[in-house]
Amino acid sequence: MSLQNRYTDAYLVARAVNGTGQTVKFVGYVVAALLTLIGFVAANQFGAVGVFAGLLLGGLTALPFYALGVLVSAQGQILMANLDTAVNSSPLLSQDEIRNILTGSPLPLLVSSERASEQALIRTKDSDAAQAVAEKNCPHCGGALEADVSRCRWCMKRV
């Protein structure tokens, strides 16, 4: 459980870094719009030169904000990609844990290894119940299956 918390916290940091980059870009747009608006207001006193100066100043202000926002956001995306790789290749996590970490929620609830062994006992006792379980869960990973699918969306194996 500690490993899941570590990855959950790391994904939170990655999303926060990405969000910070998006916010920096948004602030750049707002500052550029305000400077352009000031240029239009200055047009009453200075004419077309005021409009041109406002547009130029707004554009030159927006570019560094946008570039910084892209760089910060890219760092968050890179961190997220590294986390995806680490989670998918971790030998310490089960398929259910990997799925829960990557989807960000414990849903859909999947069949754990303990429940899989219980279901194996049910199959030996009642073949009809086993058939119903097999129709709802993947025989390879235990993931929930939708109706009329040929591949499991969790493990991508043929059903």
C-alpha cells in the first residue's frame, strides 16, 4: 500500500507541475490582453501609434510567459511519462494495483488473487456460477469485461 501511495503522490505532483505551466501561460495571455487594451485606450491620445505599441508590447510580453509555461508544463508531462513507465514495469505491483494507479481510482473493482482462488472453488462446485463469472471477468487478468468483446481492455488478451 505504501508503494501505491508513493505513486499516487507522485502523480499529484506531476499534475500540479503541469497545471502550474498552464496557469503561467494563462497569466501571459491575460497580461498581453491588458497591455493591448491599454494600447487601444492610448489610441485616443497617440492615434495608431498607441494601438501598434499596445499590440507590440502585449505580444512581446506574452511570448516569455508562453515559453515559460510550455517548459514548466513539459516538465510535468515528462514526470507523468516517467511515472507511467515506472508503474507499468514495477515487479512489486499487481495488475490490479497498476490499473488502479494509472486510472486514478479503484474502480472498476477487479478480482484480486484471493477472490480468484475463491472463484476457482466456486467453479468446481457449480458450473453455472462459473460460467456467469467467466462472462463478466477476463480469465487472464480478472478484469471486468463488457458484453460482446473479443479482447480484454485491461490485459489486451483475447477472451
